[in-house]
Amino acid sequence: MTDALFYLFSTLTLAAAVLVVVNRNAVNSAVFMILSFLGMASLFVLLEAYFLAVIQVLVYAGAVIVLFLFIIMLLDVRGGDRARFRPLTAIASFAAGALLLTGVGLLFREPSLQLAPPPSPGVGASLRDFGALLFTRYLLPMQVTGFLLLIAMIGVIVLSKRFEAARRDPAA
Amino acid sequence: MPALPCLSALPFLAAIGLNHYIAVAAMLFAIGFFGVLLRQNTLVIYMSLELMLNAATLAAVAFSRYNGTMDGNVFVFFIITVAAAEVAVGLAIVVALFRKRHTVQVEELDALKN
């Protein structure tokens, strides 16, 4: 049952990701990305990381994609882009991707990586452990992340405001 | 659920393990990689970048699950937080760029060329 669900959700994630990349229209890309993120959240559930699955749906499928759609519609970019691939870029990227996939494909031959099945109660299942770790061992990264969010917020405000100021200056 | 003997001969169709998750993460990373290199719309490039970040996230969660520790999950929590901040800043930069140059196609954003 779990195996079938794994194949279902990984196929969903990968197919949606391919459609994100191939789609000509940026809005369609963003909507397929929601699908990809939902498939990813389902894979997190299969890995018993329930909290991360919820966070994935809330933050990525909720906030990030809404931000993307907002910007796409704000900029009103018509027709996506022209299908002009530089042949050299295409060849190089396909070679690099093939190398990556070959390297990972070799994992399947490696018997030492066929790990034993994981401990039965999943570690990500307990929200209490999550909070305890965040406020003990990872307290400093937690604080730094909060500070980073503050900096990002200020940065976004400055980035959005500066153009208005620069425009007003020559007129004044 | 007993595995069929004919299927267990193929390594891919064995019981789902860490390798399968890593393979999915690698394929997702490769797809995002193609998107970053082949597309010309800055917003789609940015979305492909997010796909690559998600692939790394999936690998971290899988390693954490099969290692039996929480640390990978906590790392992924931080990664998601940083990614949200990064998306906000990046999209603000794209908007500022669009106001300045009136395009989001990377082919036309060549002010630093030569």
C-alpha cells in the first residue's frame, strides 16, 4: 500500500515539475508548481514528517505560490518566452543532468545503502520533540532565522521603496 | 504485503527504501536544473530554483527518517523559512528590475555584458 502511494505521489511530483519547466505560460507553471508541492507534502507524510508536510502546504503552496502568482499578474508578462534554446546550453545541461542521474542510479547497485527499515514510530511524528529541539539544541539557529526574516522584510521594503525615491529626486 | 518474486529481481521495484526517495529527489533536482538553464523567463527560472531547493529538502527528510533522528527535519524547517524569505526578496528584485528595464527575459537583461 505504502509502495503504491510512494509511486503515485512521486510520479505526481515529478510530472508536475516537468510541466512547470515545459509550460509556456508562467501562470500555468505556478499552478503546476502547487501540484508539485502537494505531491512533495504527500511524500513527507509517507516519511512520517507530518509537521513538515503541513508547513510545506502552508508556506510553499500557500504563501510562496500566491506571491509568485501575484507578481506574475502584476508584471503581466505575455506569452512566456520564445523557444530559443542555445544549443550549447541545452547540450551542457542535458549532459550535467545525465551525470547526476547516473550517479544516483549507481546508488541502486550499492548494497551498503540498502538500509534497514527505519524505526517504527517516525521521528517526525512528534511535534513535542520538534519544539524541544528547536528551543534547546537549535536555539541559536532559531534566533538567527528570526533575525533573517526581519532583515528580509526590511530588505523587501527598501527594494520596493527605493525606486520611488530615485524617481522623485530628479523631478524635485 | 509480500513482494512478488519476479519483481524483487529488479532493484527498482524492491521495497521502498531510502534509495527511492533519493532517486526522486535527484530527478526533481535535475528537472529544476533544466528549468534554470533552459528557460528565459526570470520568474520561471526562479520557480525552477524553488524546485531544486525542494529536491534537497526531500533528500534531507528522507535521510532524517532513515537515520532515526530529528535533526534533518529541523534543518528542513529552517530551509523552508529561509526559502520563504529568499522568495520575498527575490521577487522584490524582479519587480524592481521590471520597473527599470520593462522585461523579465534574461536574454534582454545584459547590462553587465562586455
